[in-house]
Amino acid sequence: MAENKETIFVIVGASGDLTYRLLMPAIFRLHQMGQWLSPVVGYAPDAWDDNAFKEHVHTGLKEFVPSFDEKTWDTFSLLLSFQRGELAGKDFEGLSKAVGDGPAVFYLALPPSLFGTAAQGLADAKLNTALNGARRLVVEKPFGHDLASAETLRMQLHQGWQEEQIFRIDHFLGKETAQNLLVFRLTNRFLESIWDAEHIRSVQITYAETLGLEGRWRYYDQAGALRDMLQNHLMQLFTLVAMDPPATWAADSLHNHKTEVLRAVRPIEPSEVDQRAVRGQYLAGTVAEQAVPGYLQEPHIPAQSTTETFAALKLWVDNWRWHGVPFYLRSGKRLARDYAEVAIQLKEVPRGLFGEGHENWLIFRMKPDEAIDMVVWSKEPGLVLNTRRRILSTPYRRQEEMEYSAYEQLLLAVLQGDRTPFPRYDEVEEAWRIVDPVLQAWAHGRPHGYPAGSEGPSQQDQLMQSGIAWRHLLSNPSD
């Protein structure tokens, strides 16, 4: 952890909600566990001094860190300082003294429209280079709102920063289950021998939420479910399932293999968007026995908004490993249950000696709890050779084991310079290439309505191949 002690961590946008609710609680938790010793410099236009910034952080930590304690705060507060400034290079020059000439991380906790401006301002102030150590730039999603804007953002960032300096945060890649998916795949020999079209019938990746907008209306009505969840989070999970094993565990090797998968995805032609994609928008309904309004009745939402709150895609990977295997991705708000999983459906055995319908599943559950399930079949007790479904399930974490949040994992990776859990630009570009035709088609028409508290629009079933059905949200997680 020597590098962590020397690295200055600068939060550009330190007075914002992201810093208050997520970044500072994650950093404090790491400090509690003895994992964070880096000085933290808050940067924002607010008329604060060090004490005002510390008071602001202290209030947030008491609200968002259940394990908060004043003794740890006493030592943590010594790491905090504040610099006032705007996003122009001349203002950033004031950071030079605080940062010095050593390693530093600049975390852009800003609205996406300001990423390019802030990155250029830091570079103009020569904060992108150091005499002694690395300089890194952390960018939150979204990385653009379509392919063209993503390319514009790339050019803005690359004017002053090299690609290897840029860390794009996708917090799904910091989730334990996402990381375990790849480890489980690549360390168990029996899996790799069946990890192909010969044995796998379909893959379903689902992220369902009961929540509505929760105050995010300004962002969400401009983004929608496809941009907010599928283009980034679920697309990254998709690459972890579909990629070939890398030769070495190195960032560029991993990113190369993920990008190869995305490039192999069959383009969605404008004429087939309706066969490859479905969108929905929630109507009034009941969630957890509470009546909730429809999307168009939510505060601040325009009465004619066509923003989708549910999106589903069917993807084909045109390579030898996955030829003919459909990959289904879906996510939505105000659904029947808070549930997330990556589910691998295996083909049935060639001869049904004991009848049909004996499909196996390998399921990586992400929420509400993290676990791995295998759906298998055995003999039912009795005098007749009947079969019974069995669930071999193991929780991901033992009760006594430490739990790290996604942000805690990723913040440590940034400090250590580990780029493996951060998407490279070509991954972002290829993901936008896949969804861009869908976005263009969805610029016209309206989403399908679905009642809040349901499993989404019934039209999602039209994506499924013959004999394949979506896994139900309300049944047993392993059904």
C-alpha cells in the first residue's frame, strides 16, 4: 500500500451529491479498514475553507455510513483539505501547491457535460503530468449519450490525457459478483469445456428495480434505460460471459478480449430493431403493496415524454464459440422485484431417457443476495424413476468475511493503478455502435406501457427464440 500513502486524491466537484453520498462514505470505510491513507483534496466553486468542507463531509458520513464512529473521524479528518475554484486552467493552478509534483488522482464528480472542460482545464494547468509518479483522471458514466458524442468526449479527454491515464468508472465492474463471474469461469476446468454454443442454449442478464426515479428525473428523462443500464453496465457483464480467456491477467489483454466480443456482435439493422429490441414505460400500479404513479405522472416529467424505463436487447455473437446462441439483456424500473442475475442456460442432453424439460442452469445472483446456483436433476425418492429438480447453491460470502462496496473496490484500484476493472475507450465505442441503431429508431414512436409492479411489457417475449422464455422475477431465484 506504499503508493496509496503518497498519492493525492483530488475530487473535482467535491460539494456535489456523488461525493456526499458515495465517494466520501466509500473512502471513509476504507480508512476504517486501514486501506486508505491518501490525502483527499476537495475542489469546488463553493466559498468554503477546510473546516467548512470537513463539516460538510462529517454530516454526510453520519448519514450514509452505518459504522461511522468519531474516533475514526478524528484521524480521517486530518486527510481532508479544500481548494476553491472553477474549471478553467488558471483556477486549477491553485491546486498545484496542494498536489505537488508527485502522484495524484483527479476524480471528476461532475455532470457529464463538464467532463471535457474539466479535463482540459487540468491539462492546461499542467496537472496531467508529474515529475515523480503517475497522474490519473477518473471519469464517471455516462461516456457520451450516443456514438458521436462519445467520440467527441474521447477527443476532449485525449487532448491533454493519454488513454492509459484515464479510468472510466463503471461501478458494476467493482461488484463482487461481476468479478467472481470471470474468476469462477476461468478457474474451474469443467466449465470452460462446455462454455460454447455446443452446450449453452442461451444467456440472460437481468437487472430489475422496484425503484422509480428517486430524484434523478433530470438525468433519467434524458437518458432512459438503454443508455443508463444496458449500454454500459449490462454490456460489460455480457463481455465477461462471452470473452475468450486472456493469455495473461493484464489490463490490456483483458480489454482486448472484451473488445473482440463487442466487435463480433451482429449489427442491429434499422429494419430489425423491433425483432432485436423492446422498450417500455411504466404505468400506474402497485409496488410492495404501495400504489405508485406512472412515469408520465412523476414530478417534472413532460406529459409527452417517450423515455423508456424498460429496455431489452437480443444480441448475437458471430464467432465460432457463440454461433447461434442468443444473449438477452434487460433492465427496468418499477418492476415486480429488486433482482439481478446472470443466468446461463445449458442445452438438454441429446436423448431424453427420463422425459423432456431437463435443462441445467448456472446462475450468478447479484441481488438481493450474492450467490451461485446450479440447477441440476436427480432421481426422486420412491419406486419409480421420476426426476426431481435440485438446486446446488452457495452464498458468495461467508458471514464473517469483510464486504466491500463497488466504489470501495474501484477507488483502491485507481490508487494502485490497476486498469483491469475500467473500460477502455474502444469498449465504450463498440458498445455505442451496438445500441446506436436502436436509439435512432426509438427517437420515433412510443414505448409499450407496463403496470408498475409487473415483470415489464409483454412485448419482451417476442425477442425469445422458440422454446426459450424469460426467467420470472417473482419465482424462486433458481427456477
